[in-house]
Amino acid sequence: MTEILTATGLPPAFPDHTQLPDEDGTFVKNFQEHPQSIILTDSIGDILRRLHPDGQYCIGQDSGIYWRETEPPEKGAEAPDWFYVPNVPPKIDGFRRSYVLWREHMAPLIALEFASGNGEEERDNTPLSMVADGSTIKPGKFWVYEKIIRIPYYGIYEVQSGKLEVYHLVDFSYQKQEPNERGHYPIPLLEVELGLWRGYYQNQEELWLRWWDLEGNLLLIGSEQVEIERARVEQAERKAEQAERKAAQLAERLRSLGIDPDAED
């Protein structure tokens, strides 16, 4: 019997992103997770537009990465809190519900997890294994990212303790990285450094994950750029007002000496 293939060359039994669940049914969130994702995405936009002038990249935020076909489907997926995939279209047929590895074949360059607890789940290195009845034990997240999806950079941020760990895939295994002299973790292929910044954002003062460029300059979100531009305009206006006052004072001084400052030479 001849196997029928789709336009992508895959059997029709393999589901696409429209046929797979877009959430795993669990709720292990905190009120910092959503703004944390926004601040990362907002601030790195200029870098990604420069790296991808064709717009071919996508960012997932608590979105599923399907790495194997299972029943139910979500057992074959992990959902990093934030991840970036280069050189793939931002949408498929107008939108994305999830990222299906067996259809697009491009692993994320970096995945970040915001741990509500002590990071035990995010460091779970349990391998995929089969039990006596033929079923499989769901592997740990760390093992899936390292051994199956092979994400080059994996960051674990413990929100409550403010602890950040970054792992780099070297020779098919994750090596824990040491921060540089600025306390940041360079991601050279993304031309950024990842680190922690204490500040006020969306009505919360927290220790936030932020990006810096490779020279150590903080990558700003849109509201910060607007505030800096407003301060620059106000400073220019103050300088112009001061110059105008000085000119007026000088003109008044010249008049007191019998000199008309408006007279032509």
C-alpha cells in the first residue's frame, strides 16, 4: 500500500499547530510572569529586526513546543515561559497556536523558564523511559531541552530567590555558564547578554530578567525610550531658554552703555 504524503512530505497522521492543544491544563503562574515576558520581548525588538530584516523569526511566550507525537498530545510538549526561534515564519496560515518541531525542524536558540518555586521542575533531568505495560514515563524538562530539542541556551530564573542559571549546549550536553564581569550571561548568536535588573515595571518593583548589548548597555523597552527622549527634549528646551535669557541680559547691558544691540554694523 502506498503511503499518502502531504505537501510537506509528511504523513497526514502528523498533526499541525491547528490540531494540537495550545495549553497543557496546568496553572503554575505568578503575577510577575506576564510582565516579565513582555519586558524581554519589547526590549529585544530592535536587535531581532536587525538580525532578521526579512522578519523570519518567532517568539513564544508560555507556548507549547511539540517534540513527539503522543496521546494525549500535550504529553509530547513542553511550554517554555519565553523562547526565540530564528529563521522561521512568525505565523503559519495567519497565526500560531504552538510550535511543532517535527514540521519546522528548527530548534529555539534560547528558552527561559520563570520558576515559581525552587526550580526543581525546570532542572528535572529524568530521561524518557518505558514501563512494563508499554507506556512511557514523561521525561523531565531539562532532559527534553538538552537531549531532544537541543536548545543551545537554557535559562532558569527563580523568581522568589532572584537566582539565575544559564546553560549552554556543548558537545550535546548542557554546561552551566559563569557570568561575566558585569554579572551577565552572553548569548553571542543573539548579540546580547542576559542578566538581572532591579526596577519598577507595570506597577511592580522586582528583580527582572533583562537584555544588555555586548558592550553592557541596557536594551530599553518602548516606555523607557520615550522617557529618555522626553528628558532630552526638555533639556534642549531648558538650554534654549537659558541662552535666550542670557542674550536678553546682554542686550539690556549694552543698552545701559548706550549701545544699540539691534543696530546694523
